[in-house]
Amino acid sequence: MTAQPLTPYCGRFAPSPSGPLHEGSLVAAMASYLDARAQNGRWLLRIEDIDTPRVVAGADQIIMQQLRGLGMHWDGEVLWQSQRLARYQDVFDGLRERDLVYGCTCTRQEILAASMPLVPDSHEYPYAGTCRHGIPADRAVRAWRLRVPEGVEHFTDRWAGPQQQDVAKEVGDYILKRADKLWAYQFVVVIDDADSQITDVVRGADLLSSTARQRVLQKILGLPLPRTLHVPLACDEQGRKLSKQNHAPAFDLDHPMETLQRVWAFLGFAPLIANTLDEFWSQATSAWARRFPLSLS
């Protein structure tokens, strides 16, 4: 199917409600917000609560309160992935009718035993295609995988530059529906971005390696291919990515200007002379537009 053209700028911030935002997640929030505002575009908020075991009750409301406290206001209604399960099923059913997905019986241990990472020190083990042509009669389907076509996926990231990945070789047929019956992130994010008419994805560099496989699925579904900008990851003193799993503390909302200036400096900009949140965002938006111009033609 032929990919559809992009529409006028629309970006998004898509946090997981596994706890309050920390300064690491604020890096992606600030970058996505500024990129949208610099283009006079829309900035949407999506709560990625598809991974239900990691969801913390009330965290979504805390996240929204944190964003408001920093003067970051989203456009339109908030989208929760947990309210879109029927939509994901419809798309999956369409792929299944086209024989583009198949059931997989492999355990994680079997996958690790059958393959080796192509990149040294990588935790990415390409799926060897064990179940691609059928499964033994005595084994039950655990997960569902996409039939990834051959070929190298090329794209240019607005921060990281030219990228390429042979998804079939480096990742293999990846999972759309997990063994625990939950939809996989790589699947739902593609549907959500298309349905929200997202033209530009601004997020952390840890997700850069996901872009090629998402583009593969977007092309299969005939969906637009958003531009991407992957910002560096903030790390702790041990060099670990700031994350909720690593117990990163919530950012300081009692001193919002100091918090914003720290994240702004991390993104590589000189301190702003601003006394109010409105002044900060006005100056930051202008500076961002100069450094990251974007032609929408």
C-alpha cells in the first residue's frame, strides 16, 4: 500500500503512567512541545497505558498536573490507549486476513538459544523465524508476529541524521500481540500516531532503534511516515538512563523555572533571561525554531 502524505504539523507527548514525570521524561516533553509550537502546530497528549502491569493508579492525573504546572498546555482531548482496544483489534484482524501476521509458540529462552545479536553488546536478539511457516500441533500460540518484508529501511532523523536498518535481518518478525495477551508498543504507537494525524515524532534516543520497524508497519498499512527527532537521554551519576525503573525522582514543581532551565541546558541551549513561564516558553520557542527549522513543503 502507498503511504499517505503528511498534513500540517502535529506532534505529541506520550508518557507511560507508571509514575510521575522526572527530568529525563521532561527532556522529551520539552523538545516535543517546542517543536510543535515553533511550527505553530498542534501538540497532543497521549497516555500510553497499554502495558497495564506497569500502570500506577492516578499517575496520569499527576502527569497532567505536572505539565500544567510548567505552563505546557496540550491541544484537544487527551487520548488513553486503554480506551482503544477495539481499534487495535480491528487493525490486527485486517493484517491477519492478509496473512501478514502469524502465531508464535517460542519462549524467550528458545528465542535466545536460536539467535545471536547482530550488534555487539546489544540486547536485541533477531527472531529466527521459527514459527513463520507453521507451528507444531502439540504447541499453543503464545504471541503474534508481523511478517516483516525484506529490505533496508532508510530515514533521516532530525537530530541523529541518516539512519538505516534491515529490520528483517536485525530484528526479524516482531511481536504485535504479546504472550500476556497485551498489544505490543510497536503496534499500537503506529495506529495511534496515524489516527491522531501525527506528522512529527519527537522522543528520547532510546526509541531511535524502534523507528525503522514502525516505518515498516506504517508502509504495510499505507499510513503516513512521520518525521522524527530523537533527543539525547538524561542519565544519572552512574550513567544509567533516568527512568522510573531506576527510581528517578519526580522533577521539582515547586521551582518550575529552575527545572525548565536545567532541561533547556541539557538540550544544549544557553540559559534564558526569563522571569515567568510565559517568557521562558516564548524565548525558548524562538530559539528552538532557529536551531531546528522545518520545511513543511
